[in-house]
Amino acid sequence: MATLENINALLTIKNYVAYGNPTKKLVEDLIRKRGYLKTKENKRQPISDNVIIEELLGEQGLICIEDLIDAFWRCKSQPAIYKAAKDALWPIQLAPLKETSDKANVQHDAKPKVVRKVTTRVHKGGYLGYMGKEIDSFVEQLI
């Protein structure tokens, strides 16, 4: 049940972030491509092999990357395992959205070649608030 504090937090956050319902494939891509773990020394360690996962999360039954992905996908059915996995995972950092704009392209003076400039452009209204299933296509561009 939603409390008044949760509703106020949701109303505040929707003006600053994009969120939605990702598919399991997107969760897997995020963890495999951008996932890092916090080591016991609180350092950032890339998820390069299953030994690291087993050392940090073996007590909860997570021994490989597939178990880690499954823990995030089934977060409501196994809250204790999800909390341990969430605490062990470093915050995922995404690249900013880059798009090319024809207005930003310039003609090179010495050669008859058009130089394409990549600019950061946000559509009118931005990509903020609840996106539902469209979050997959949005986040895939950022990975």
C-alpha cells in the first residue's frame, strides 16, 4: 500500500528521471555490459567472472551472473536475496543520449566534406516520468 511519503517522493522524482517496466533482456544487458560489484574493500570491480559473485554473494545462494540477473528480475518474490544483490552491485552508470542533428553539421573549409557533429538533444518535454514498456528502447540507446 502506498503511503503519503511514497506518493510525495514519486511526484517529486517523476520530474527528474525516466522510469518504466524493463524486460528481463534489458536487465541482463545492463548487468552484463555496465555492471560492477562492490568488493569487501568497497572498491569497484567489474563483473568479469563468477568467482567474484560467489565470494560476495555465495551465502545467499548466488554463484553466477545468471543468478544475479535472476535476483533482480524476481525481486518481489525473494526480497532478502534482492537486498543482498542490490547492496553488492555498484550503481549503474549510463552514457548520455547522443543524437546527430543536421543543423549541427558543418561544411569543412579545406575539403568538400560535411563534418557530422554529435550533439546532445532532448525532445520537447524530455524523457522524464513513467515510460512503461518504452523504457527498453530508451535505455538500449544509453548502454
